[in-house]
Amino acid sequence: MKSKGTNTMAQSAPIQRPSTAEGWSERITALEGELAGAERALTLARTERRLAAGAAAAFGTDPEAVAGLESVEREIERRVDSLGCAVDLARGELAKLEDQNRKAELKARQELRTALVAEIQDAAGAVDSLFVQAAAKLQDIEANLAKFRAAGGIGHNRTLRGSCTRAMLFDGLREFVLTEHCGNSSVIRPLTEQIALDPRADLSTAV
């Protein structure tokens, strides 16, 4: 008697090894589908073999039929075992690849952060240099304002500190400057406009 299911272990074409997590996920899904089908087939084979064995014992039917069914059942059991092992191996490969991808992503993020920190530090250093230069210029302005007033000059009754702050707001530093009241928006102007001095006016001759 020709046994059933003898083609279940037929040789197939070589399977290409997946190289991506998506590929391994697809392979696992396919293997799990095959495994589920093999388990259903095993359940049917066991039922058929059990019935045949019971009939042989009860009615004295041909025992060779039972032997053939037992052979089919063992073959399907081996396939179920092989497919279960294949699923476990594929899941392990997927886990390793996902771990590699996660580590690669973490490394890339760290490298990006390192590059950004370098750029930020360079920019911050440039700002510090500009602040140093600005401070020196403001000191010159303050000294010259004092000389201007001493020479009878008229104008710029606000403090240089307030004028400087308003100029910073005007020049685009509003979101980077912590201030209290700096006057309404009409006085937020460039420092050159806030310190609009007229050298022709003389305090000593003002009426």
C-alpha cells in the first residue's frame, strides 16, 4: 500500500537567506503558516492511524495499513518538528538583526549629536567673541557719551543699558534675551537710531 503524504518532504529549490528584518519577518510568517498546516495534517494523520489501529484490533483488518499510516504520521511529526525549529531559528535571526539595527541607529544618533555639539560650540564661541567685541564698543560709546554731555551735548536721555537691550530686541535677539519692561515697541529700534545725537545742538546755549 502506498503511504499517504510521502511528498511532504520533497526537495525544494534552495531558499535565499533574508538580509533585512522585513525579509526575516516575511520568512517567519511563511514558516508559521507551514507549521500550522503541518500540525493540522498531523492531527488528521493521528486520527486516521488511531481509527485504523482500533479497527485492526477489533475486527482483525490488515495490520499493514496501520503500519503505513504510522509511517505517514512519523513523517509529518518530523516535518512539524523541523518547521518548529525553523521558526525558532528565524526568530533568533530576526532578533539579532533588530538588535544590530538598533545599535546602528543609536550609534548614528550619537554621531549626529556629537557633530551638532561641535557646531553649537563653534557658534557659541563666535557669539562669545562678538559679545566681547560688543562690550568693548559699548564701553567706548558710554565713555564718548559722557564726553559728549560734558561738552554740552544734548540728547539720549535714556540709559545705554536700556537702549542696548531694545537694540538687541530689534536686531532679532528677542527670543534669546530675558528682559523686564523695555518700553513699547515704538522705541525698540537699532542702537544707532536710539542714540541719535545732533552735534550741532549745545546744552550751554539751549533755551
